[in-house]
Amino acid sequence: MMPFNALRVALEPGITLVEASAGTGKTFAITRLVLRLLLERKVEHLGQVLVVTFTEKATQELIGRIRAVLRDADRVWSDTPPPRDAGNDDLFVLRELHGSAGAPIVRAALGALDELGVSTIHGFCHRVLSESALESRVHFGGTFLEDDTEILQRLTQDWLRRRVLHDPEVAALISDDGDDPLAWIRNLVRPYLRHPRTTIDAAPEFAPQLLKDFVLTVAKAFEQEKQARHLMGFDDLLRRLHDILVAEGSGGLLASRIRERFRVALIDEFQDTDPTQFPIFSMAFSGSPLFLIGDPKQSIFAFRNADVHAYLKAAANIERRYTLLTNFRSTDAMVRGVTQLFRNNREPFACSPDLIGVPEVTAANQVRIPEAIADDGGHALEWMWVGEMHNTSKNSIAKEQGASLAILAVTVEMQRLMANGLGAAQMAVLVRTNAEAQEIKMSLDAAGIPCVVGANQDVLASDEADELVRLAEAIATPRDGAAVRAAMATRLWGCDAVAVADTLRNDGNGAWNGVLDRLVRARTMWLRHGGATALAWLMNECGATARLLSLVDGDRRVTNVRHVLEILQEADAVSALTPDAVLGWVASERGSAITPERREMRLESDADAVQILTIHKAKGLQWPVVFCPTLWRTKSFAPKALDVPYSLTPLDDGMVLDIGSPSQALRSEQKALEQLGEDLRLTYVALTRAESRCYVTWGTFSDAAASPLGWLIQGTGDTVEREPIDTLIAASVGTMGIADVVLEAPSTRSPAPAKPPERRAALTFATAPGQLAIWRSSSFTVLTRNVSHVDSRDVDDILQPDEARRTAMHVAGFRGVPAGADIGNVLHGLFEHTDFTNPDATTDAAVQDALRAYGVTVPRDGRWTPTHIREMIDTVCRAEIPDAGFALSAVPTAATLREWRFAMPVRDFSMAAVASALETQGSDHAREYAPMLRRLRDDQFRGYLTGSIDLAFEHAGRWHILDWKSNWLGANDADYTPAALGHAMHAAHYTLQYHVYLVALHRHLRARQAGYNARNHWGQVTYAFLRGIAATGHDGWFTDAPTPELLHALDRAFGGTP
């Protein structure tokens, strides 16, 4: 193949194939081709360019990249262009070639971006068929189905009822062949429907004949029903357009109309094509420029019908073939290391290297290596060897044990890297399955490493979706006691079995009626404003968000809830779902075999966190450091027993579904080889996500020799040997290294917690003799549960007597705002989003919106109004904080951490140890509190303390903690003096709360802030009791300044450094 240059390649009619290895600038090339097509007048406007890719997400990314290039080009052609550098040099080259004539072309294109035809393959087919309904014979009133599984599932059930239920012999045969006969038998129809030339080879035995009858019967009924109801799915779109173009030929009316609309086509991700797609484009754009851009090494979506053989067959008949040979993603060592690994086997992708090989790619050396790993003695491709030192590989490690060790090794190395200053967001862990992603997350959570999971899981299959359905059922049938109790027992409502029982027992106090009143109000709201609004209101009433966030995986759960509510809102807009219909709607959606992109779980946070993704999800992404702990876990090329009695394998012109022919064994081996090729391509995608370093776990794991890594490292063999990997590394010229993760003999005592090792030393883990002690999660509320049973986001409203609440109703101004969790949430939310340097930006309207969101009603008598709350916020921001010497108005937003959540590991924690620290190193206030702390239940605790600090901020180089308190302490100023606040702090155990906060932030700063020193970088703790703060004076403010000695003593008390 010839090297590809996007600025020089001929833009002439015919097909041009561009193979783009990972990181070689495929999207860059596409954007430059679009710009050149405009400048060289191959098209008159953007609307004549068709760009096709394979997912909606990729479509939006391409549109954004093309827009960015046009904007950059507009600046380059301006009278005051930016400085010329490596990032825009190609645009200056184009300006020199086209002169001033290019300026109006670029500017016009910028103004007509909406005309740009970027779409998915299915979107393109749908548009062509819809716009040419007469020629395509598509019904004008037809309906497009994103997923037609529901129809197929119903027809499968019909066939089973007719052929199975009344024939015990058939029923026994099918039930013996799989755990889920409906699932595996339905899957037999898919390939037959997808490929028009699928053939069926079968022996005359009873079982194969039964399967043949099923495939042919259901397939025929499936097509008949869709035609009768004028329905079309994804596969129908492709087939219909393909069949019309084939029948008419490239000179036919439909092909001519496509070429009139689009003069040029650029097909991205062409490696994900199938036997139907390439003929569509080759006929539709016959005689026009057609660019096909892809990489067979990254064809990993066979489960979405991608067929690498279709790519290879098309490529073999294309004369103009180019390749991109410069990697802009990774370092030179990273590129050379991956290349050497794949060239270690003469058939790196389980086929002839003439079909899929490993080209010699060079690095552009534009990657900046993070300082944390630049000089730590590591290598680009780091192997983590799991096995006993000098293992002869005769005794393999069980898969589950090996996975646990591999994940633990990754966790420890991440801790070391973060201690050296590497940010969590600079790392990713790539896995094969969602289950592996959860295993990784549990390990990182336990180590206190922030992480988020981006999996291909369906959010409607989540626990949160189940709980929202339970709430909807209770709203639909509030007279159904079982449904109501089930809703109350969800995390969203927040009652455990005891609380539910108490509600029923205390019915005389109106508790149960209060529950029913909530549900009736929610139903009324549902019918007026929709289900999403009603459910959100009910969750706010129950304090669901704060409760979920208190859990270790709280971010994940809250994200799922919001995602499900969005989907419900979309469905509600189309179908006006009633509460009664939600259960059926969810069941119907879950019945889909394919999870649409809109339902795939989202990342729960964009904060500084390690990303855990499946390899499929990670394609197209990159990180400085990548971990691949389980690539060895896939057994790819050993002979397999078929899960069902059939084999589906590609033919030169279609597919064959073999359900018992004499060739089935041979075809099964071919299928296994195809699977190995797919797994090797997945391995390539995983390793090429790394910019600077990639960690790969390898060792004497059971069946690992039959994994894709085994194929690359040592070819065939029954067991993993150490020598092949050592030989590979020795020849790597410094691009690879290996570190041992040693398995020690079982100990008779519990092992000490593992510490991150020194670089280049072996990672050592001891095997526990029995079950490890269970680590659990706790919070400030839980620690003080024997005093307070409050289960909200904090305990602002504990010990609020009814008399005090009634008294507040007769006080004017902000102090008379009603007490309770709702108003606490309102005030916390307002302060969370206030710019302290410009509090005037918080308007009465914003306050009113916040009150309305939590169902807080402003009194008609004007006793208090949104203006009183807004004025309070202004006063708090402008008043000087006692003992601090400055006001919040001096603190810019960039210097703040708001609602900062933490999960702090503790070992052998006890109240007595904390009390001792306060007695010996605490302030006078803390020493007064110590005896109260000793009276709390002193259970030994080992695990994680979780919490959320309202505000942490830096001012003049020192860090401060501030907590907002809306507590009603009384109607008079005397109730909010420093002395009165000291008593309130003790009574509500806020004193313990802020000492927990001190330890959490102290540990965070020690790990993340260079040169951190407790003596030089700490300010004070402030609790702002909002009802008592005035423009001047100390009322309403509680402050305490920690000493370094106190911070170190508390750290030790919570099981930190000695």
C-alpha cells in the first residue's frame, strides 16, 4: 500500500481505500478531505458531501471535528491569522495553494454546517428510501423500528406453543439443550433474516429437522407480519436499498438520484461493514469519488453484524489502496512495543498477514509523558507476571483466583502511581465484560481510588429502574398495601422493614395516611405534568438523592435514576404513559435483544476518576496509562463444545447455518478460528488505547495459553511458560518490562495490609488462611446512630421539637423560614451554585425556583419571602468570618470544592481512640466534647467512612472547611451566640462530624498537593448557622482551628499513617 497524504491524494472518481492503524489520524484525514473537496470545487457546498459512520455518538463527534476544522481554517484565512505551528501547518499549506479565493469558500461552509450530510449507515438508508418512496416501494405510512425483537420473540413463542407444548418428546429435547430455550432458539433465525443467501445444511435426524422447521417457519412469518403492518427494522433498510440498487444497476434511477444529491462519499469505520453495505455504496457512487476509511485490525463488532471478511473481500478488488503510517496518539516506545508483540506471531490475527498484517508505523512524538511516570524506570508495555517466583508453570492458577490477583496487582500499582502524582482521570482499565468491570470497581472502591464505570449495560435493567417501577406501581394503586409497602422498602423511599412496620403500627398517629397522601399527590402530579416530574417530586419528598449519594456507589445510582427518568419522559411525550402502564412499558423495553445507545449506562461522573470500560466501549478513546488485567481470561482457540446444536460460519457468498451436516465439525473449527481472530483484534484495540504506558497481566493462569495473549506470546501450547515472555521482552530494546506479582505460601495469621511496593521490586501478596475480614461502609450519621436516627443528607434537623417548629411559623424574616429537610436542601443547593464573589447574581427568581423544586410554599402573609433568603445569602457572603479575617466574597469559585464527597478507608477505628486524640491535641471545645464521644457505642469499625463536605476552599494558601446549617435554635439572637452554638455543636455531634471532615481533607491534600504541610496549609473549620448570621459580629458562626498535631493524631486514630 502507498502512504496516504490527505493534502495530496487525488480527489478523482472511483474507490479509494485508506487503512488507518490505531492513532494514525483517521478523523484528521476525513476533515481535511472535506475541506479540500470544498476548496477544489469538487462540491459546491457541504450538502453534497456524504459522511457515513456507524454509531450516533461517532456521528456527533465527526460533525464537531469538521466544524472545528472549518473554524480553524477561517482564522487561518483571516487578516490576522494565528501563529503557524504543528497544529495548523496543514491549513497554512492549503491557504498557500488556494490563496485568497479560499476565504469566502470556508466562510460560506461555516454558515451552512447544517447542510452537512453526516449520518449512520442506517440513517442514510432510511433517508434515501423515504425520499424515494415511489421508486423504493416503501409504504408512505410505514413505521421504522429501532428494534424488532418483540415481534420475533412473540412469533418464537407461538411456534413453541404449536410444536412443543403438546409434544413431550420435543419439549424434552429442547429443554435439555439449554437453560433458556427461547433465547437460543430465537437466535437461530437472526442470521437467516440478515443474510439473503443463508443456506441450511442439515442431517435427516429429528432434532436438526425440528430446527430447520423453526428457522424457515418463523422467518417467513416474521417477514409477512412486518409487510402487513408496514414495519421496517435496521436489517430491512439495508436489504431493501441493496435489492433495489442491484435490480436497477448503478445506472438506475435511484442510484442516479443519490449521486445527484451527494457528489462524494466518505465512509468511516469501514472495517465494520457487512456483505450488504459495500455493494450499496459501490453502486450508488459508481463513477463518483468514494473514500473508504477503516482498519481491519479494529473490526470488533461482529455482534452488531460487522464482518471483517466483507471488508477484506471489498479491499481485494480496490486498486487505489493507501495506509496511514504516523501515529499521533502514543509514544515511540508504546508504538514499537505493541508492534513487536503482534509481530511475534507470523499470523498475528489468526489469518494470513497478507490479509491482516501489522504495518510499520512510526510515532510523531507529539505525546507528553506525565511527569509521574516519566522517570520512574517503567516501560511502555509493562507485563505484570502472576505466579510464584521462578515458576515452572506446571501448576496453573484457577481463573477466578487469577482474576482476583490480577485486579489486586492493578489496584496496588494505581495507588503507587497516584502517590507519585498521576491523576486518576489519566488512567483507564479495559475489560471484556460488564461483570469484570464491576469486579475492578469493587477493588478500586475498597482502595479509595475514585473510579467510574462506562459499561454497555442497559439502564432499564438496573436496580434503580426496578425501584422506580415500584414507586410507579404504588402511585398507580395506593390502596394496594403490598404495592405501597414494596415502594417504601426501596432505597428511593428509604424505609427498612422496621420502619415500614412502625408506620403500620403507628397508624393512629396518621403515619400511614401521610404515606398515602404523598402517593395521591404524586398521582395528581403525574396526570398533570407527567411521570418523570411526579417521580422526581416523590423522591425529593423522601430524600432519595442524599440517601443514594451516601452509598459507596452513590454516583452510579443517582446517574441511573436520572437516566431512567429521562427515558421515561421521552416515552411519556410519545405515549402519555399512566402510572399503571409503566410496568408494561419497562417489560417491553427490556425484551429488546439490542440495547439502544440511548439506554446504555452513562458515566456517573466527569470528576477526576479512573475510567473502567469494556474494550468495545473504549474504541476511539485514549488515556496516558491503560491497564488490561484480564486479556488472558478469554479461551479463544481450543476446541469448544457447541452451546447449541448448530454452527454458523461465513461462505464466500453468504452464510451457512449448519444444524447437523457431515461438515459441521469442520465448520465448528472454522468458527473457533473466527472467534480467535475477533479476540486478537479486541486485544489490539485494548493495547492501542494507551498513550504512554500499558500494563498487561500475564501468568500461569488456567487456559491462558489458549487466550489471544497466549497466541501472540507463545503460539500454541497447553500451559503458559515463562521463557517465551522473557525472550520477547529481551528483544524489545527497552519498550517492554516485567514485574513479578509473587504468591506466598498461606499464612497462619491474617496478613498485614499490602503497601505499594518500590518500583522494580516484586509485588507481593499473601494469601489469607480463611475468610478476610469484611470491610464495610459507614458515615457520620451511622456512627452517631444511637443518638440520632436521621437518615437524610446530614443531620441539620435532628432534635427539632414540634414546639420549636411551630414557634418558627410566627417569626418574621429569614429566621422564620420553616425548619425541615426540604428547606435545608433548598439552602444547600443555592449555596452550592452561588458565586461568592458576586452574590447579587443569585436572584429572587432563582430562590423561588429552588423552593418550588422542593415543594416549599411561600406564605401569603409575607412573613418571609424569597427576598429574605436572597438577602441572607448576600449577608453570609459579605460578612467577615470570625477568626479568619476575610469574607467568602474573597473566595473565587475556582478555589472551592463544593459538596465534596469522600470515601475514607479506616482500620480498627474506635470512638475511644478519637476521644483520646481530642483530649490530648484538640481545642478547648474539642476537649469538652471528648467525654460525650466516649459515651457513644464503641463498635470496632474497619472499612470506609463516607461523607460529603458542603464546602472546602483555599484562601491565601490555606485550606478551610465550611458547613451550612439551617437548624432552628430559637427566635432570639441569644440563641445563636458562639457559646450557644458550642452547645448545639456538641448536642448534634457536629463536633465529631467536622473532625471526620478534617481527616478526609487532610489525607486528600497529603496525597494530591505537592509540598503539602499541615502547619502551613491549614486554616480553620467554620459552621455557618444561617439563621443567626448578621452583617457584623460573631453570632451564627462557629469556628475551630486544627493544629498539625491534632491532624496527625486523628489520622492515626482513623487507622492512617503511624
